[in-house]
Amino acid sequence: MIKLSLLLILLALAQSCSTTGENEKSSVSDILNNIHGEPVVPREANKIYIEQPVENSRFSEIAEKVFILLREKLNMSGRLTVVPEKAGADLMLHYSIGQYQVQAVKFGDMRRAVQKRMRITAGMKLVDVRRDRIILIDREIQAFRDFSDIIPPIESEYQVLNEVLGNLSNRIFEKTLTGWYTGYMSKIEKGKK
């Protein structure tokens, strides 16, 4: 984070050197004035509105389950209260389901899939309603899990779906509050098999 801040300041300084004219604002001041030093969720924000996604019929059930899980997690966190209307909110969370895939990842005898991977992706956007500005955007938050409905421990696709949706909603929740969800990353995502 410090390296990123220093890089931004250096870039701003380099940009300001190329600025000429008395009436032009300094690029350094513009950038520095826009660095607020606040957490992802502004300190004065207490209420959040979760915009229910308008999904096609293929993902509508998945989107609804994520909505319920997010609402519960946000209310239980104690940091933000979920409100039913955007007008009474400090923040607005918008998300949409991008993909839902179940693919074979390991084959057994006679090319029969013995292990599958369920992967669901979502995009999200957090907006400061009071200041009318976007706080953060993530176009692809993913959650996945490998399972088998043939080799023990046998799990149904429905069981795995509930677990993956729980993981996806945890990631969106953490991204909303902190900007990161690294605590929910798998060993595969961290590059440690």
C-alpha cells in the first residue's frame, strides 16, 4: 500500500512538471486532494442498500441466495445496517452473477469424469450514495470447489453449490468492508498446491 501511494505521488509530481500556465490547477494537488486516507467504507457511513440484481432466469436463483447471505452477513457484522431503500442509504452495493460452471477436472476409466469443479463468478460495485462516487469495482470475484459425485467422499452438486455460494458471499462481504478477500482464498489461488 505504501509503495502504491509513493508511486502515485511520483506520477503526480512528474505530471505536474509538465503542467504550464497560471490558471491550470496542479496535478499534484488534484491527486493529493482525492486521497482521503479512509478505509473502504467511509467512517460516517452506517447504512447500506443492496441492489437486487436483475439476472436472467438462469442465474436468478443463485443471485437471490447470494442476496440473502450478503444481507445476513452485513447485518450481523455490526458495521453496517442494510436498509430496504436506496434513499435512506449511505452506500449502495450492486452485484451480478457472471458465470456458473461445472467442469470435469479429472477423468477415470473409460473417460468418465470422477472429479468436477464448480466455479461461480460475480462482479460487484460499491457506491458512496451521499458523495455520488464509486468506491470500488471488482469485475470478477470467483469462488470454486472441487468435488466428486462418484468417488468418496461423495457430494451432490446441490451440497457443493451451497458451499460455493457461501464462499462467494463471504468474498463479496469482505471486499465490501475491507477491499480484500484474501482470507478466503484457496491454496490453489495463492499458488500453493
